[in-house]
Amino acid sequence: MQFCNSLMDKNLTVYPISTGDQLNVFAAEDMCCIRVMDMAGNEMVKAKDIRCKKNTIDIRHLPGATYIVEVTFLNSRTGRSVFVKM
């Protein structure tokens, strides 16, 4: 699995763990919702009511592809990043 954080929100860090089953999401401010979407914009995973700066998302059921991670922060701002699941 690879990840790409260029041209995305600098206050948001997304990376998969080595087994490829989970995605770690870290932010500089509290998050309230995390959505993982395929490149067509279809929602694949959603975690809501988080209220923290770190979360782990189960991605073991996702097929190998490129995904967009969209985070909504408590102040209603949205940040995005991208990762590739091999």
C-alpha cells in the first residue's frame, strides 16, 4: 500500500499500517467525520461523531485502488488526502 499527501491538506496526515487492513488518520485539529471514497466519489467507508485528532479506519474490505479521504473538522472545514491500497 502507498499513500500520497502532496497537493492535499497540510494539516491532515493519512497512512496505512503495514498489514493494509487499517488506515490511520491524523489531523492538527479535532475531526468530526471521515469519509473514504473511490475516485468516482462513491462513499466506501464513513466514520462519524469522532471528535478527536486521531482515528483508525478499517479498510480490509476495500479492493486495491486509489481512494480519497475526506475529513470534516469540528469547525466545518473540510480537508482531503489520497491513498493507494495495493
